Amino acid sequence: MTPEKPTTGQIALSTIVPFIMGLCATWVTMVISGKYGWDTMPIVLVGWCVALGISASWLNRAVFRRTRMLVLFLAAIGVILLVWLWQRQAFTMFVPRSGLTYGYFLKPDGAKARFWTLTCPLRVGLACLFICFIAALFSAWRAGFRFLAACIIPWWLTAFLIFSLPSMYLDAQGNASIFI
């Protein structure tokens, strides 16, 4: 028994929703932080990961119907959460409790904190996400989903964007404040 072929509407919606989510992620995150404060950011960021997981499940069900594909999407979400945890732990270990001054990470005494809080986690996370992305493309290609493999690209772009939200904020604020 072969599985039924997905409809064009199912494919289009499951591909477009992550793209729209990615377009709104930065703006919505900043609006929520402005309204409710930076203490809500961990909840918002985890909420984005939950939304990514739901959209991955929907995309997998609508287009691929393969467990292996869903595992790669969920592995990427796990990588995002683990790197954010790493950043938070590094921040509490290397940044003085007295508070940050503007440009702290740019000064020589903040270089170690910058490396372990920003540079290293961001690069390791991007590398792991890229490996998961290539594995997902390869898996889709090998399973015979030649042109449908392009449907996962918006999801992965959104995953990369959501992953980088804490680091983008740090760099945009002169390396002086944090919400991870």
C-alpha cells in the first residue's frame, strides 16, 4: 500500500507557514520584550521552538511522511535549546554580577566572556544546524523527494533565524545586554 500523494494546498501551506513565522519572529520577540520585559524572553524563545516543532511535524506529515525526516527537524530544535542553555550558563559564569557596561564584551577584560557567551556557541550551533540541514536535504533526496526537498528550506531558514535571536540582540546592543 503506497501512501496517498500530498495535495498542492497541503504542501504550500506547510511550506509557507514557517516562512511567515520567520518573517515575524524578530519583530514579535522585540514587541513582547518591550511590553512584558526581558524576563519573559526565555519563555518566548522556547515558545518559538515549540512553534518550530509543530510546523516541522506538520511539514513532515504533509510532504514527507517519514520518521527520519522528523527526527532531523527535532534534532535541530534540540541543538537550538542546548546552545541557548550553554550561552546562559556561560553568561552567568563569565560576566560580572555587578552588571554590564556598554561595550563590555568589546573590551579586553570581556574578551573571554564574549568568546564563551557569543562567538563559540553561535559558531558551534550554526555548524550543527547546518549539518542537520544537509542531512535533511540528503535524506529527502535519497527518499525520492527531489523537488519537494525545496519545501524544507523555509523551515530551516526560520530555524537559523530563531536560533540567532539572542546573539543578534547582543551584537545589536553593543555587546552590553542579554536576554537568554
